[in-house]
Amino acid sequence: MTARCASVLAALLLLPPALVATASAGTLSLDGPLIQGGLVIGTTEPGAKASLDGNPVRVDAAGAFLIGFGRDAAAQAWLRIEHADGSRTDKELKVATRTYPVQRIDGLPERQVTPPPEDMVRIKDDSVRIAEVRRLDSDRRGFASGFMWPVEGQVSGVFGSQRILNGKPRRPHNGVDVVAPKGAPVVACADGIVALVHQDMFFTGRTVLIDHGHGLISAYAHLDDIRVKPGERVAKGARIGSVGRTGRVTGPHLHWGVSLFGTHLDPALLVGPMEAQSGAERRR
Ligand SMILES: [Zn+2]
């Protein structure tokens, strides 16, 4: 490399990556909201590599990949695609920030808000099992089915709210709560494989986790009964159980959560308004 060539390169490296990206014959499209809690399904050409802020992202044989933004994600992220032809795309993603409401819930059994030491072993065991599933990195494409509400009813708890339980600040709410009568059917929000069935978790009671591929996992908590087994393939809309009031609850409801490699996303952003969904069901 000549001295002149090196200085030109150095000058280039001071520029934002988007400006140094080589002209690309590769493709890139993004589908989904760039917002805290949002999931984006990307498509590039097969054989490309993707990374978000330097962290590698799985790209499958069809060129699909998933990126997501947590509750408190930074307002800017950089997506890099290294195309199969050797060219590169660096794309700045502007992530909309949100403000979250405070939710106070009173009347919970004190033991569930400040668990005594004898419950901590069980709580730790539950969280280890859940964390194991949330690390799954399968090449399934369940997410490609699209998403639906697993049950319909009044939304009593939104994603991200700061929670005050029996007057004590607790972790933000990491899913959506839907109130429905005990026994109402709960269905899979998308195609997937049942990754965990547990009959009695401390906080979430009867619990099902479904793997939709690429690190995307959905969770269904407080169920009254469970109608699927680990390893079972489920289609979007297939019944997995019933609404219940098991675990830490004040009444029957479904807690629905979605995570991408352990980062909680807002399930409500994956689906349209409930009324639109039930209208579509009726028209079918
Ligand atoms: Zn909840």
C-alpha cells in the first residue's frame, strides 16, 4: 500500500460507516417497527452475514434474520450486512424511544412480592430453566407464519410498565396481560416447537414456552391447564392450554411474553388490534 493510498483510507475510516460501504449488489429489506420493544424481520440474500452493533445475527438459508430492540434500547443501532459478493452495507437504524406507565398492583400475597428464603431455591430453578430456553438458537422459521393474539380480552397490563406491587417497586412488566375467563382457550401466537412445559413455576404458575426460531421465544403464563408436550410442533392458532390463575396473580388472565435471545419484546407490536383479528376470524 502506498503512503497516499493509506492516508486516503485513514480519511475514509473517520467517516460514518454508511459512507464507506461499498456499492452493493446484495439486497436488504426490513419489516417491522424500529421502536423500543419492536421486532424486525430482515431479508437479505442467502449466504450474507449480518450483525447488529457488532453482535452476529443468524441469517438462514432463505436470507431471513431477526433483530429486536429491548425496553430501554438505545435510540441508534448499526446493522451491518456482509454480502455474499464481498460488498458491505452499513445501515443506521433510528430506534424510537417510548415512555412507560407506572402500574400499581395491590392485594398480592406478600410472599409472592417479597419471597422468603425458602422460596428462593425454587425461583432460581425456574429462572434457570426459562433462561436456558431463551438462549435456544434454532434455525426454525416459525416466525414466518406471522403472529396473532393467543387469547382475546381486556388488556390489563402493557409491556414495559414500571411495577409497584403491594407498594414496592419491582421489575418492569415484560409482556402483555389479557384478562379472560378461566378456561378460555389459549393458542400459539405463531408456528413453533414447544420448548418448555412447567406445571408450577413460582411466579408464572403453569407455563408454556414456544420456540419460533432464531432465538425468538413466546411465553404463556398462569395457565389453568396445558394441552401440549415438550417437543411438540404447534401451528399458529393451535390450542396449547386454557386461561387460569396459577402463580402470582390477582385473577384469571394470560401473561403473554415474547423474547429474542432473552431480550423482552413487546408482544402487542407483533399483532394488530384485537378487534381486527376477531373480525378476520368471523369472516373466515
Ligand atoms: Zn403479566
